Amino acid sequence: MPLKEIQKQVDDWVKRYKIGYFKPYEILAHLTQEVGELAREISHLHGVEKKKYGQGAKDLGDEIVDVILALVCLANSKDIDLDKAFKKMMKEKLNKRDKNRWEKKK
């Protein structure tokens, strides 16, 4: 699904409510919380810190999507076209600036 479609779905959902988008610093605070939850889950799955007794497993995909939602809200609140920004990043950063940064597979 193109990012534009994701942005539209989120925008349509947000527009149902009077509050609209939160202020960028509020979205950033929420994003930080969501990244923390994702980090905790990765730590439980792959790190030395294991879950406490009674804590159930969380779906890693759910945690990642929570981060994506917060980022899409931030982009929408600042009127950023993520498809355009992503294409620019691929062209200018990954395929140009960083094209010889790592050893390629043979």
C-alpha cells in the first residue's frame, strides 16, 4: 500500500474527532513512548531482560505499527508527503550517498 494511502486513512480517521492532530511535540512524546514499548518487547525477545511473571507476550508487529501511526500523524500534521520524502531519501541517501558504504554481496 502506498504511503499516500496510509496517510489518507489516518487523516480520515483523525478528521472524525474535534481534537484533530496533536501538536508536533505531543506527537513526538507519544512516538517516544511507542518506541520505548517496541524496545522493551525486542529486549524481552532477544536481550537478557526477560518478562516478569504474569506479563504476556506482545505482538511485535503491533508495536511497530504503533510507531508508524505516530510517524504518519506527525507527517500529516506538518503536511509532509511521505511518498515524496521516501523517494528522495532512496535516491539521495541510499542509492547515492551511501551506495558504497557497506560491502556488497557477490
